[in-house]
Amino acid sequence: MPTTLPSVPAPLALPFYYASLVNCVVHYLVDARHVEPFLVKTPLRAALFGGRASVAFNFQAYSAQFSGGRGVPAAQWPASCIGVTQELELNIVAYPAAQAALLPEVSFEQWVMGDEQSKLMGNHRVFVPCDSDNAIQAGIELFGEPKFKTTFGVNLPSFNPVRKAGVSVFEPDWVDAWSFRVNDPETPANDIFTCVADLAGLRPAPGNLSSIVEYGAHDNRAIACRWNILQPLDTYWLTADDARRVTLSYGRSGHPMQKAMKELLDGAHAQAVQTFLSAPAAIQSRAVFI
């Protein structure tokens, strides 16, 4: 019997090419019992590493270029060809239970570095906060993502400098900590959580999970899709002492995502952080007198 592909509802289109990406992934190892309730109504089973499950959250800020459409009259052209989105995925690493016999045995380190090439292991998304209506529509209709709209607070590394504080003459300085906050959708002053990863002085290794398998649902059927980051990520392994470099705090939000995070991450500390910053496409330099 031929297998058909999941539909692509109008007005959506695939594939989706990213023009730029900023990404920070914080990996945890947790008690396997913590993830079981989140997989009950799925065909998935938690991947285990030394008896523990892996939970991660990744903040993404990305841009994409869009065309208005073939033959569209000038009066109907969009005002901009660029869209910018921020979102975060709260994930459990899982695999299809029906394919357990085919699953290779890999360590947590091998998983993070991308050695699991059967691509049976992937992300089961628990919550996906996002600030873009278009991205929310695409995530829900194409992949069954559990997306909801909210806002964020961010202070992330960039190739673009900030001004050194307290100096009147311009001196460039650069942010080196990865800091992001997910706000409550109803009361933004009350955050769901805030994460700060200060990795200064740690030596990263190049690693890449791609193709990153994302599990979901479409037309009441389980699906898998792949997300590819096209360059290595900086991978920071955290010792027990290094783990304090990653701080995770919860605000006064009553959102169910916060409850889920507390249940999943209870007693756990960060094991690794992976970061990605797209290369610049062009540079505007400082002027010179003539």
C-alpha cells in the first residue's frame, strides 16, 4: 500500500529555509520516571542514557525571507520580505516504541554530538512558546506542535558590540552570557522561567545533532520531520562545578509549562549547553574622515 506524505494546508509551504539562526540548547539528564507521564498518549518511549532520560530546552531566534507570490499585483505586495521569530522548545528525547529493536545503544555524549545516526531518537515537544502568529500556525497545522503565543526577554551574544559601560568615548564590548526569559502570556511581568548560561572561559567542542528529528502529529497520525542546522554548534560539557554556570529560575507565572518544567527537571542540573550564532552576511564598518 503506498504511503502518502502529510498534507501541506494552504497558505503554508515547505521546505522552510532559515536566513539566520541564534540557538541555545540546555541539556539535562533526569529521573526516567519524570518523563513517563508526558509520553503516555504517544507512540514514543523515552531514550535512556545510563538509566536516565534526557530533557532539553532550546531558545531560537531566527529570520526568513519570503516572496509575495508569482503574478501578485503590486498593490498586494507585502510591506516586508523578512520575518523574525523567537520561540523555545521544551523537549524529551524519545523514539518510536515500535522500533525499539532497531535503536542503537549510544551514550548521552554520543547523542549530543550527533553520533546517533539511525535518527530514531528525536524530540518530543512538550511546550513551544512562540511570539509569531505565522510560526504558530505553521507549527500547529504542519507538525502538531504544542505552541502558544507569548513574549520573551533576551540578552544574547552577538557579533555586534555594545558600548562599554561608563566610558564616554566609544569602546566596544560584547555580551558573552546566553540569557533568555519566557514570559507568562497573560501577565508578562510574571515569567514562566528565566535561564542564564555563563559559559565564559569554558572550551567548546564542535558538535551537531542534525538531522534533528522532531516528533509530532498530523491528521491524527504520528509524524516525524527533520530540522537541519548547517554548521557545527559550540558544545560545552559541564562538570558538577560547571553546572552552576547555568541558572534556572521560575517566576510567579501559573502557566502549565512551568509546572511541567518543575516536574521534568526536579533534582537535575545542566549537563551540556550547545550554542549557535549564524555567520554575518555583510558588515557595515566605521567611517573615516576624508
